[in-house]
Amino acid sequence: MSSQSDIAAFIQETPLVDTHEHMRREEVYLDESPDILSQLFQNYVGADLFGAGASQEALDNLFDSSNPDVAARFAPIQEAWARTQHTGYGEAVRIIAKELYAIDELTPDSIAAAQEKNDALNQPGERLRLLRDEANLDHIQTDAFSIQVTPELSGPDFFFNDISWAAMCSGQPNHEEIAEHTGQEITDLYSLRLVMETIFQKFSTPAIAVKAQHAYNRTLRWQERSDDEAARALDVYLRDGEEIEESARLCLGDWCWARGVELCIEHDLPMKLHTGYYAGHSRMPVDYIRSGNLCPLLAKYPDARFVLMHIAYPYTEELVALAKHYPNVYADLCWAWSINPYSSMEFVRRFIHAAPANKLFLFGGDTGYPGAALAYAKQARTWFTRVMQAEISDGLLTESQAIDLARRYMRDNQYECFRVDAKKEILRAAVAQ
Ligand SMILES: [Zn+2]
């Protein structure tokens, strides 16, 4: 450890909690067996490549794994890659290339030459090994876009899942999914309430949290809605379905969202909310996504635990203020390091000196493949180490104070907020039965 400071070594060696992924299940991953170009690029970087001038056709070819000629699929995006490689997304791709394939520079030839290494990544158990042993993650929390949560046999106390509340908050509860997982039907507000209670009765015990990313299709501005208003809005939805008018959709969404928060309180689950930046490109209405839109909801439910994801980038300073002001607000750096590592670094430094130490979660990869999550974890550790070394060298923290904070941000805060010890027990017992 002679060349490394204590804080750098601590950040490397401490198992990191991963609060947000869309990790494919073992059987899905093995079935899909992603090829080298999928492992490298099937993540957020596609949006940056498009922004850098790659055509949609070139990107579709890049991801077309039915064509085994990987050099020919990469060549048309090589210039866009040259323009993208220094973004946070691009940096993560370079880490994947290095860590999984020992590639220093991505070229058609280097990718073709490394292709043979890919088979070893798509073997049973490799997904867990990459995430737990290579990425040194404590556990991961996945949003599988489903109201259903079942233990994962491939690592029952490692793979946790959220209950998705996105369709509810969007004011578009999914009839088919609800019928499949609850056996119930929504015919009026009373039956909608019953459906929600059934979802929590069935899935809140194995679930680690409730999650909603409705900021992708509506404003985060919430307002209280009466049962009468919501019943009228539900009538419109039952009649018009996806064609439901905006005002009715927001009304029903707000009502379902609030009932979800109440059930979270009753069942002792945090509610994770997407705030800030959008995946993809060319469609982000910035006024939807600010965490400040949530203030009426945060004030209404002091007993809830709200995890505001992605540091609400680019409205990061506002989130520091919310985490400082509202005891029920936690800020989560999931996905943030790769969206903008420099902003994330500044966010942590501002947070340290403004908000309580129990309110920040350091990491979530927000991706579907283990190799990408490994790269995002490495990226987060690298930038976080820069943060803590800067704090120490500026005389703002001692080394031992930095280590104490790192332990909280990397692990202890998440254990407390998500009741991780108890959840691990529950899932181990469920699988042992
Ligand atoms: Zn996500």
C-alpha cells in the first residue's frame, strides 16, 4: 500500500452498494449472450454517439449482433467514437474495453482481435462473479420495470429488486401486468386501491424499494388530488386508455403516486424517484425534471424516505438544498458519475459541507450488463477518490474523516435506508425454503 493513500485503498477495498441497475437476470443474460460490441456500447453511450454525428442506421448496425463482422459494424461510427471517448459515457466504454478485453484503443482491428475473449463472459455464474468479485459490489438493486418482485436464485442476497410504480405515477396503470401478478382488475377507484394493496402485500417483503421514472413522461410537479377528482380521471382512463387527456392523466398519476407513498410508509420501503437528466436524446423538457418540483410531496409525507436519483443533474445544487432541508430526502449518485463525472465530483464536495452525512448514496450503474456495471463502479471509485484526496489536500478533511465519510456514502447509508441486513435475511430464508 506504499504508493496508495489510505483513503484510496479504502475506496478500492470497501464493497460498494449499487442502488440502481436494470441488470438482466442470469437466464436472460445467458440466453442473450451479448457480443463484444453489445458489451462495449449497449449502454448510455449510444446517445452521445448520436449527438456526435453517428447516424441511426450506423448505430442500428453497431448493435446488430446477427452480423458477426464486428470490425465492419464499428468502422462507420469510429469518428463519432473519437468525438465521444472523453465524455463520462465514453470513459466507461474505455474502462469496459480495458477491463474485459485488455483493449487500450478501440479500433476495428483491436475489437475484432478481442472478440474471442467474449465467450468466457457469457458463462453461468460469470455475471455474479463480475459484479461481486471483480467490481467489488456489496449487492445490486435492480429496477426490472415490473410490479412483481421475486428472489433471484443466482444470488439471493446479492440481487435485489424494486417494485416499479412508474405506470401508476404516470396515471396509466397497466391492466395486463396487474391482472397477471395480482389476478385483479381495475373497474373503479376502490378496486384500484385494492390492486395497490395487493401489490404491496405480495411483493413488499422481498422488494428493496419502490421505484418510479415517470419524469420521462410527465412533470415531477405533484399536487394533492381528492378521491372524487381521481375517480373522474380514472373513468376517463378506463374509457380512453392510452389516449387519456393530459390533465386527467396527471390527476390520476398524482393520486396513485400519493397512495404509493402511503403504502411505502406502511411497508417500510423507500421510494426512489428519477430526477434530472434523460437517457436517450432529443426529447428532454427540462422543466419536468427538477427535484424542486417534488416539494409539495416531500412536505406532505415527512415519514416517507425519498431517494432522489441521478443527483437531478443538471439541477444539482437544488438537490443539495433539498437533502439539507427535508429530513426525508436522500440524494443518490446512481448514473451521475457517467452522465457528468466532473459535476458529480463537485456535487459531493458541496454536499459534504452542506448536508448531513447520512443522506448521500455514492453509486448505481443503471445498466443491463455486468461488464458495464463493473466499468461504472470503477469510474465512480476513481472520481470519488479524486474528491476525497482533494478534500484532504485542501485541509478540509483529515484522512480518517474522509474514510469515515466514504464508509457512509459507499455502504452504511444505504444499509440503513434500505434495511439491507433485514432484506438479506428475508431473501436467504425465502430461497432456503
Ligand atoms: Zn435507470
